[in-house]
Amino acid sequence: MPLCVGKFRAMRAAPAVIAGLVWVGFGMGDAAYAGAWPREKGAVQAIVTGLYSQADTAFDADGAPAPRPDFEKGAVAILVEYGLTETFTLLGEGEFGAEREGDLPFARPALSHVGIGGRLRLFEADGFVASGQISARVEDAFGAADAAVDTFGWDAPQIEARALAGYGFRVGDYPAFVDAQAAYRYRVGDGPDEVKLDLTFGVRPWSNILLLAQGFATFSAGGGEDVETYAYHKAQLSMVYDVNERWSLQAGGFATVAGTNAIKERGLITALWYRF
């Protein structure tokens, strides 16, 4: 199925969003620690996530689903957080994966993106916290096999500014939290910028079990006349099991529930969390 560069980019890049966002954490015990909360000074958390997704349907420009060539992706992503001070957390991330698009020879292992950044706590009181985050990343959503149409890959780094707010509370006897994030990802070079909205609700029905319900929305912004706009909205449910104070295991599933010029994706995620 012929695709212009703009639409091809949107559909190929869509699966990467989950791997980078399942990391939203929640500390053991009664206190809640999500994306907006900084790590304690000197504390480190590393999360290695495995993802598998597929699609045989795409949302068109009007948001209606239509058949498309089969798409598959497998990826492993890592996110590391380090509490530099009580209010500032350093971040590092990367993803390694492979994709298949119909009968086209796009299946190949490759480093798809790397990034670094920092999160600063701006305010905290009565269970509420607000933070600001800035990060930079480079990505390659295509690879050597796609060089003919790769117009904004490694040579187009991105800078992202993100606002985060979280609130810890209790649902009956159970500790819970909500975490809301809004970001603008600016692409230095060709290709569209992106607006991202993320929402997480977490609750601990048992001391060693965390249930997460998450929503992720991405909208393209600009990019030039030859790049079609796109949007996709994903929902994810997962469970995190705390093996002990250092190790946790996460498993869940996600799906693209709405979008324009984007694949209608479904997949599974697993993750290993380590804190020290």
C-alpha cells in the first residue's frame, strides 16, 4: 500500500510510545510515587520493558478504521532514574527493537532512540506535587533499509518540555494516586512536533500489588505541507507485583482506541523494575 512520507512516519512511530511511558512508578508502602514525584537523593530506579505489538487495521484521516498491511513490532526499552538531589532527578532512556511492515523488508534489530533529561520538583504539599521536566532525544524510526524515505531520523533531534502533577490519596483503605502530564516535543529539523497528554491512575489493593490504568494521547503539530497530521490515543492496563523492596515485575496490555492517520495497534508489555 503506497504511503506518503508523512503518513508512513506517523504509523511507524506510533508503537514506540508505550515502551517509554510504562515506567510510571509507585513506591512500596503507603506513600505514592508516580511520574511527578522525584527520586530520593542517591536513589536509583531502573526499569527494563519488553513490548510486542501488532496491527492489521489503521485509522484513516477521518478516524475510521480500515484494513492495512500487517504490522508487528518487538522492542526492549530501559529507563533509569537517579535522584541527584531531594528535588532533582536525572533520567536516561533507550530502546532497541525490530519491526515488520507487510511484505516489506523492514524487520531488523536497531537502536530506535536514546534520550537524557531531568525532572525538578517545583511544589509539594498535602499529597500534591508539581514538577517540570526537560529532555533531549534522538531517534531513528526507519533504519538503513528505509534510507530512501528517511527524511527526519538521527539528523533531527528532539527537545521535550513536560509539566507533571500528581496527587496521592486513599480509596477506602487502599493507597492510590493520579498522575497527569502534558508535554510538547519540538523536533530540531524536518518533521512534525508533537503534543503529548498522559494520565495514570494507580491503586494498591494489597501491599505488594499495584494496579495501573493509563491513557496516552499524541497529536502532531505542524511539520510542513507534505507531512500529514496524525493523532493516536492509547489505553493500557497493567499490574505490578513487588517481589521485595528492590525487585518488581509488571505485566499488562494496551490498545490504540482512536486516532487519525495511525495504526490501530494492540499489544502486550512486561517489565522488570529494580531499585537501589
